Amino acid sequence: MTELLIPFEYDYMLRAMGISALVGAVAGLLSCYVVLKGWSLMGDALSHAIVPGVVLAWLGGIPFAIGAFASGMLAALAMAGLRGRTPIREDAVIGVVFTGFFGLGLFLLSLFPSNVRLQTIIFGNVLGIADADIIQMAIIAVVVALVLGIWGRDLMLSLFDPVQLVAAGGNPSHMRVLLLMLLAATAVAGLQAVGAILVIGMLVTPGATAYLLADRFGRMAAIATFIGAATGLIGAYASYFLDGSTGGSIVALQAAIFVVVLVFAPKHGIRASRRAAAHAVAEPVP
Amino acid sequence: MDGALAHPIGTRAGLSVEGVSVAYPNGHLALRDASFTLAPGTVCGLVGVNGSGKSTLFKAIMGLVRPSAGQVRIGGEKVQAALKRNLVAYVPQAEEVDWSFPVGVRDVVMMGRYGHMNILRLPRTADHQAVDAALARVGMADLAERQIGELSGGQRKRVFLARALAQGGELLLLDEPFTGVDVTTEDAIVDLLKQLREEGRIILVSTHNLGSVPTFCDHVVLVNRTVLAAGPTPEVFTGPNLLRAFGGALRQHSLPEQAKAHAPLEAGHVVVLSDDERPLVMAPDGRVLGRLTQDL
């Protein structure tokens, strides 16, 4: 029994669990906006597109968050530019840009095969994060949470009814850019926890799960934040015992919760839908 | 009250659209040199076929597209300034709303108050009171806690009307408000619009439901790539003008002959059959008789 408490005795484990929970919570909160905006693919693209920026930042000796963020924004600009100037459909534009950036990132990484810190970018390794990187991740997470605290309602309104935001004196295209920036920033923070490949899971799955459980945005946000924090913590904890991928365990756990909710959710679950359909058929015609 | 119908230009700031042209980036000129003015206390129907520039005109008034020429003034102000002052409220088309979005009725109505709140959008007592009053006015107070997808078509419309009421403002834009609503709701909406007119607001209603236009619009703006005609309903909403606005798109039923062929009706009876909800009935000389209110 005491064996299960061992991870709590090590400072590095406490740090790993804390930062995973924090990043998981913020990514979970943001995932609500991503899901409602229909930007899962965009989030996937951004989280891959930040990889070359991380490598270049490391080469230049600047904080990787800055390089990653710049790289993500450049990719977003490239996508917006291509969409406006070519008749190619949006999904193809996203596909071309993000694989291009990711490919470049992988190529740059392959030039430095011995650098462990860079290798964790792809697959994540929450137990191996340097203290300086933990501080970066924590700052990003707090800033994203603060920005959502301030502009979260406008952002939500821009997703639900952008014209009403205009009527309230706001600007939907500002909100679009804001969401892009938050997405890129959170992907950077999630990078070292779960890796570039899986970070999109943290940015979509909690929100998708919460969507099935809530009919109000506030409730949805609370549930998604909780799922993100809990799975981040449990994933980091479990990785002490499992000699496996932390990112894999966090995202797989989120997917498992999603499946359970998908089946059993009281109102929007598969079982509830079947019951409601059966009930409607059994009901006598008025 | 009839003073508002006299359409005085410049006596009090209303809505003025002056020589507005809108070209889209692909070079398509959606609207050319459109002009009309509306005085406070007006219900105006914006009538035209799909693709006539009706919705472009709406967008120009809301500041969603920038006119390549001309200007829109609301309450004497430019559009952006008017929006900042919460002068413009709008009710979207039902098809444009994501009804599965996790928001409740009260949340939606509260969105009308965002422009009155500070940057954090935290509602104060006045905001809650405005929301409650608006919900009561459209008869939705009992359903305030429902998720919007759980409402009927008429109730859905009322929620967004309540949002516009909670916002206040001088100009209310409604996009196809009668699509998919029952007659009771339509009557309730029309009553509400008339009350708002009495309060001195301008209500601009985009609609293709011709039959209902004469029943509640005191002004009409006919649109076909420009403003063809604008003014008091009896002068503008005439057969010849409608034919100009709609061209071949207007389905005409000159039915007496047809009806005679099928015979169960007395000769001389005007009969209108239509798949439209509320068809417009015109006399042979092009005079608008009104709309069909009763099914046979």
C-alpha cells in the first residue's frame, strides 16, 4: 500500500504531477472552445507546426516557447494566406502546411539525434522535464487561463453568434486570432508533457467528453478542466510505475473516459438516445 | 403616430443609407448605389429575391462588410460608433443558429447585454433586470432555464427577440423572422414589432414572405442589386414594383380560369393556391388586396 505513495515522496514527481495537472486543466478548458469552434484539425496542425520552432529556438539559445509560438503563428498565417489566395479547400491547405512544418521539424531534429531534450518534443516525457521548462510551461498555462478569464465570454459569443458580438461592439476576427494564439501557446505547454503528436488529444478530448455531459457552457468548461487536470495528474503518477509513455497514458486515459461517457452519458449518451428513441416509438400518438 | 409615417428626412436621426455599393473581393458587385432613409418609429420590410443583395445590405448596415462607396448612418453616427453605443440589435435567421450549442435561454438573452457590460462581461443587477423584463415581454420567463435546442420553432424565435429587447437600441434588424414559425407566434412577433415602433425604434425586417408585408410594414424597401423603390407601403408595395423586383422569380397564379376548370367554386371567386405559407393576393389590375388568412 505504501508503495503507491512513493511518487509523492520525490520532488521531481511532485513537480511532474503538478505541471501535468496544470497544463491538463488549461488544455481541457481551451478544448471546449476548440470543440465548439470545430477546430480540432486546426489544433492538430498547429501543434505539429510548432516543432521546427522549438528546434530553432534551442539552436539559437532562446526559450523554446518563443520559437514554438512564432513557428505556430507562421503556420497559421500561411494557412490563412493560402486559403484566401487559392481555390484549394481548407482541409487540404491545413494538411499541406502542417505536414510541411512538421517534416521540417523532424528533419532538423534528426540532425541532433543525441539531444534528449529535443527528442522529448515528439513523444513528451513529463518526468524528464528540466526545471526551466517547467517554469515556462507554468507561465504559459497561467497566462492562457488569465486571458480566458478576461476574454472567455467574448470568445464564446464569437463561436455561438459572431454577428451578436459585432452588435455588442466587438470584433469576431480578433477573437479568431486570439483563439489561434491560445491554441499555439497551449500546444507549446503541452508539448513536453505529452509530445507534439499527442498534444491535440489534450486540446480536444476533454471538451468533446464534457460536451456530452453538459448543456451549459460553464458546466462544460468545469468538467473539461477537471478531466484535463485529473488525467494529467494520474498520467504522470502512473508513469512512475509504468516504464512507458506518459503522454500515451494521459491521452489514452482521456479517450477511455470519453468512451465511457459516450455510452453512459445521462442525456447525450448512446444508451440514453436509444432509450429516448424507444420511448418515442412506444408513446401513443396524440 | 402618423407623423412617423410622413417620413421626415433630417428632422430626427434615423437610419440613412446613402449611395452604398458593395463589391466582394472576387469582383462581384452585390449592391450598386443603394439609398433609402427611415425615420424613427418605422417598421420597414426589406423585400427581394435571394441573391438580390438583401443580405449584403443587412451586412453593410451591421458593419459586417465595408461599402466600396457610400455610407450608412445610424442615429446620425457611423456604423462602428453606433455599434459601440449599442444602437443596433439583430435577430438571426433560425438556420444560422447552432441549436445544440451548450447555452440556455437566459444565457442567450444575457448576450444582448454584453455591450452594456465592462470587458469581463460580468452582469450587474440592471442587466439581470433587463433580461427578466425581456423574457417576460416575449412570454418566455417560464422556459428561461431550458437549453435552446429544447424549444419549439416559435419559442426559439422569441428567445432571440428577447435578446434584442434586452439590448435595447434604436435599430432592430430581423432576418427572415417568420420562417418556420406558426401563425400564433407570427402574430405575437408582429404585435411586438408594432409596440417597438410606438417606442420610436426602427425595425428593418428582411423577408421573402410577401403576404405578410402589408399587414405589419408601414414602409417597404424593394431590393434587386440596388434599391428599386423605397417608401410608404401603399406607394411602393404594388404589383408593377413587385414584378420589377422579382422578375420571373415571382410565381403568379391567375387562378379564376383554372378554378373554373375544376369547377367546385362559383365563378368570380378569387382563388389562390400556393405552397407558400401566406400568399399575397393581388387584384387583376395589380392592386395588392392583402394576404390569404384562411385556408379553404
